[in-house]
Amino acid sequence: MRVIKNWEQLARSRLHEDVLRVLEVGLRAADPRSTVRRALSLRGSRLCVHDLCTEAGRGVHVVGFGKASIGMALGCEDSLGDRVLGGIVIAPTRDVPELPKAIEVSVGDHPIPREGTLKASARLVEYLEGNLREGDVVLVLISGGGSALFEIPYPPLDLSDIALTTDLLMRAGADIVELNTVRKHLSLVKGGRFLRMLEKAGRVFSLIISDVVGDPVEFIASGPTEADSTTFRDALEVLRRRGVWGRVPERVRELISAGAEGRVPETLKPGDPLLAKVSNVIVASNVISLREMKREAEALGYRTRILTSMMVGEAREVGRFLGGLARYVAKYELEEGKTMLLLGGETTVTVRGRGIGGRNQELCVGYSIVARGLRNSVLASIGSDGVDGNSPAAGGICDGGAFDEALNLGLNPYEYLDRNDTYTLLSRLGRAIVTGPTGTNVNDLTVLALSVD
């Protein structure tokens, strides 16, 4: 079954087909249910996460939050069966083919936390307060989107303070590390503080699907079960650097200022005794997907290289760079056969217009400008969660002919970039990739393929 819904429209040549096939392999490698199922096992009375084992006692509680939390919960039930005592996960929707049986699913808000997130978060805490006993084992399922889906504001803030601050930072082009540096210091559950709600637990395993470049656990879903290396002063600097300090709510400024002056307790820091009971385990990530994609590309006969899993920068400029890279490879290195270059990470977009689009589509259009006229080259880039920016697409696919194709239809790619309206452009060209929500998130996946004539 195809993950990419409009495959037939996009597969204009064998090169296009191969690029799409490799992208799908990357998405399947990040499937939350199968990755969790592979990570978990029961060995007699012991629960194991890979080779980390503990006595399961009377059973296991499962809590979690993120775009992948339903699939991850299903993986827990597949592996542990009736050893799951119960639990609750917070997801952006319940509209999925299958829901877990013993684990409740509550719906929060993404990407901006609102009332749904507040109610779901309260329900999760209520579950722990009513069911967690001394010495119990807890599995915490963490994935991208968890920062918005699980939130309890630090007093005296309310959710609107956090929502506005988040929105301002995102519109200012803040990356996920900057964003979560701030969010950790506005919350009672981020930056390791969630562990204070798990003090009764004898052992805590956090199973993590990473959506942060480089897989730093403390920034994935704002690190609810990991020590925080950032400070209130760091949060203050992010808000000033991104030019939003004067626009965030007054209560946010007061809390951040008080924390920077040492008048508010910091987030959980390295060496805290609560950390001794926790193991944070990454079960899916961008680099894991890229490695599977490399194996598939090589099986298809491509000379393949993973360039990076840490691609960052302004999306359209990264696209231009990749266009230049494609020209270099075509001129100096593509003597015979075919080459595929794989990249992952997460670029950013500085919003200037009011169009519909996203970072992967801006990267694609940026590529088409520099690669204009380059024969036998195809680039595709998608958000692994299936949602690119404010558009219904996951990303886009472009080649050396995309720019002139747009001009022939009276469409100026530069103007669409200026308006941040790349989905409108690519959909009119039949080059927007549509998957729908994938139920996972391991950042963006980018494939650049070239072949000789």
C-alpha cells in the first residue's frame, strides 16, 4: 500500500519513481507501532527495552504524548499484552484506523496548545495520581508534537500566554531548539519536571521517536524526562534574539525575568536524584530512516551517500544550495550510472507573506530555480509527519524542468516564494506530495537523484 497518495501523478519518470520509493522506505522505517514493538519484550517476569531490563512487578503503566503516540501505544500492547495495566496517551486526533484497547487516547492541540491540550494533560496527570503505586514501572511514549500536546503552564501563566509566545517564535523563524528552550521554562511538565509526577515509580523508560535535529533528548517534546541544560537566561536570550521579547505576554516576561534573576526554581538539572530511575531510549529517528533509505537506494543500483541528518537553515536557501550541488555532481562526478544523495534535518521558513506552503515546498522551489534546465535530476523533500507548514501537502518534488514549466503556465516561482505560497504553485504544477498525516515524525527527509542520459 502506497504511503504517497498521489504517486501516479508524481511518478513522471523512472528517476521520479525511485525517489518516491526511497522516501516511502524512510517513512516506513519510522513507523511508530513497529519500532516500539521491536524495542519491547518480556523475558519471563522482566520487561526489557532492547537490553535494558527490569522486573515488571504487577504490570506496566503507559503514558505518552506526540503525533506518534497512538501507534506507539499499539506497539506496547502488541509486545506486552495484558501486562499493560492501563494508561493514557495524548494525540492530535483519534481519527485513525485502530485505537489501543487498554490505553486511553485523549486529543490535544497542535501546533499551538489550546484548551484541548489543557484538558488532556490534566487527564494524564489524574491517571497517574489515581493509579501509580510505589515501585511501579512506567513507560513514557514521547514523539514530535509532544510539546504542544502535553502542557501544564507554570503559575501564574495560562495556556494563552504559552500559545501566543509559541506562535510568535514560530513566525519569527525560531528553530525547535530555540522554541523548546523557551517552552521548557514556561511549563510544569517540560525540562525534566514531569519526573516529579513520577516519583512513586520504581523504573521509568522513555521510548522516544526523535523529531529534533541531532536527537538531543532534552529538546524532544521539550525533554519531560531528561535533565535540562538550558536556563531561564537562555530563554530570555532566545526571545530577544528573535525580536519578540516586547510582544510576548507581560506574565511571560515577568516569569522569565524572575527566573533569570534566580527568584524562580530552575528546570531539572544533571545530577538530580530523580534521573537515576530513568532510561531514555530513541527507537526511531531521522538517521535511522536515512540508513534504511540508503539500503533501498543501493538495491536500486544507485551510488548513494547520506550527506547529513542535521540539515538546517532557511528552506529556500538550502534548496538553492542543493541545486548548485546537483549541478556540480552532474558536471564533475556523474560520469556514468546514477547517484542518490540523502539528507535529513529540519529547515525553517521566515514568514513574509500570507500564502499556503511549508519548508519542504520552499526548499523544492528554491532547488528548481538553481537547477533550471538540468537534465535527469530530481529532488523531493517531505515532512515525515505528512504535514508541511500550513498546507495539506507533505512536501514537493522538483526537477530541472519545473521552473520553465511554471513560467509556461504564467506562474513566477519567485513571486510564490515571496508570498510563502509554494503549495499553490506546486499543486498547480502537479508536484506537491500528499501523504496525509503519517502518525510519526522524524523531521524532514530529502532525496536528490541524478542519472546520465
